Amino acid sequence: MIHFRLRRSPMSATHRTHLPAYEQVEQLLTASPLLTGAAEAHGVFCGLLAAGAPDPEARWLAELLPPAPGGASIDLTAQDCQQALQAVAAHTRAQLGSAAMNFDLLLPSETGSLHERATSVHDWSRGFLFGAGLAGLDQSRLSGPSQEALGDLLELTRMDLDTLADNAAPADRPDASQADEQALAEIIEFLRVAALMIFEDTAPRQRRTP
């Protein structure tokens, strides 16, 4: 497993309540024909947003909830899903644009198994790279640290989840691997910082775009 030594920034528990619950979004995404999980879906939006995609929310929703055939109205489940995704997008956009530098990833709670959370981290990373690619991110215009972070993100998508499967106990169980818990926490912090760095690199260009 990759280890990243990054300084952890305090995050407001109050701020975190504005993000819809992972489990809620995961359940509602059954309305999406893409069978995308909540973590991967959030990663896609963050990649679109950080890479400077025009109207990232509309593009994201079009990917996850394409229009019904023949212009038919979407069902109630799809409407609920769309509302939840819009709330996720609004919260994420506000956080990335805030001077407070707080940023929440949509991941399972720490009471979930280590394997479930590691899988979600893998899915979020894969989604971020997909979203950045969809937005046409020009890596050559990023800073050196941001380019390196993208390389690390790609490496994370190749993370060996089978190793963590042997330790897939709830975090509050004494047999849960503390080393793996710490490693996973560091990776989540890395993802948070990487997304912020890339957004900061592209934000000036986004502001100059008509």
C-alpha cells in the first residue's frame, strides 16, 4: 500500500453534515443506468470541477442520469437521485471554492469495514481521473506537485485491495489492522489535498473563461 505523509487539516463536523450521506446517495444511484457507486460518482464530479469543465454539474448529471428515451419524464427514484446529486454538487463546489480549504470526500463512514472503505477510495480515485479526462485536463499546464499527484492517483487505482480484504473488520474491532487504518487515512487525506491542488491550478483559468 502507498503511504503519503501529508499534514492533516482540521475539518468541521458541522460542515460535513451538509453533504448527503454516502449510504443515501449509494442507494439512490440505483436509478442510474451506469451502475456507478456513490464514491466513484463523486470522484467524477470532483475531476470535472477540478479540471475546469464548463458547467460540470450539468455534464455530470447527464453522465449519471441520461434523459429518458423519447423525452419521457423521469420516475420518482430518478428525481430523488437527481436532487441528492445536486446537493452533493453544490456542497462540493462551495468547498473547493472556499478559502477555508475544507473538502469532504463522499465515502463510507469509519464504522464500515476496512475493505469497503478501501474499495470506495479506489473507486473515488478512478472516478476523479475519468472526470478529469472527460474535461480534457491539460496536465502540462499544471504545477509540478499537481502533475505528481495525478501520477499518484493513477497508482492508487492499481491498489491491491486483496491485501486489505484479510483485514476487513469494522474499525472499532480490536482485530482491525491499525497500520492499514492509518495508511487508508493518509490516502484519503492525499486525495483531498490532490483535488484541492489541481483545482487551485485551474481556478485562475476558470475565472478568466467567459
